[in-house]
Amino acid sequence: MSKIVIKRIYDDVDGSDGTRVLVDRLWPRGISKEKANIRLWAKEVAPSTELRKWFGHRPELYLEFKERYLNELRTGEGKHPKLVELNQLAREGTLTLLYGAKNTVYNHAQVLKEELERLDDNVYK
């Protein structure tokens, strides 16, 4: 698998970003589709609304959030096809997972990146 990076959608587009994919359920405020410069909006792999609201990017809840979110990724309806697609994009070159949260440490993109990196090539085929 090639390089997977995460980046805030509000950060400048960089030539090294490779394939840019927004992984939030909601479109980020103040960002036009042109400025986002994304290839794909993979809202299917974002945490459920309930989980996102429960977590609220509070560091003390991160470990439990991570566990719940991984469960959603691994068992949630509609997640598998999008994970397959992201896995394929990562194998083709640099994949940049974009998110809107202010917290750059405790967010779902971190968990998604770790999960994609963990995957064996045979897991999501």
C-alpha cells in the first residue's frame, strides 16, 4: 500500500497530496467544491451522526470513540464498498484523507488512516 496522509480540508492544496478524499459526513463550512479539489466525497466511511455528536472531539473519550468507530467501519452497512475503493486508491499512489475538525490529533480521520494501513491486501477485495 502506498502512502496515506491526513490533512484538514482548510489546509492549502499541495502537489504531493495525490488523491484527495473528503471523509466527513457533512460538507465543511466555507469551502467551495473548487477549493476543496477533491476526487471523492466518501461520507459513507464517516462516523455515524450519533457517534460524532457523542464524541465531540473530547480527548478523554477518544479511546472509546476509536473502538466504536472501528466497529462501525467493520460492520456498518454501506461501509465495505467505500473501504474497498479507498484501499484501491491507496494502492495506486498517495491518498490524502481530508477532514474538517479543528482537533488534529483526536479525530476520525486518524482512526480511518490506521484502519486502512492495517488492512491486508486481501481484506477488502
